[in-house]
Amino acid sequence: MKEIMGEWLDKAESDLEVCRELLNRKRFADIAAFHAQQAAEKYLKALWEFFGIDVVKAHDLYFLKEGLIGRTTEINELRDEDLYF
């Protein structure tokens, strides 16, 4: 479980790094936004692994967040509108 969680975190960090680089160049905002969404998705999937939930093939941040409700205060406080921009 921890190995797979680490893989999700590494991939999320890579997406976040690409996002930051694109934003620093002030170009390709649409691609930066895509990588930001990908990072968020992978961070949520890492949490699923942490809590022992079988990760499903899903790209919906709302769905992934809902699977974590009741497990952490931070997830419970995350508003749905925070997931979409």
C-alpha cells in the first residue's frame, strides 16, 4: 500500500512541477490547468491508498473527494466549488 501511495504522490508532484513551470513562463494556461487537475486527482488517490480504499479508475475530483468524507477534517471542509474552476 505505501509503495503505491508513494507512486501516486511522485506522479502528483511531477504534474505540479509542470504546472508551476508553465505558469512561471506565463504561457499555456490551459495545459497548466490540466496538470493542476491531474495533480489534485493523484493526491486524492494517494489518500485513498493511505486509508486502505481500493482506488478506482476515476477522474472526477468530486467523486474522489466524496470517497474520503469522514476520514479527515480537511476533506470534510473542502467545498465542492473548490474542485472546479
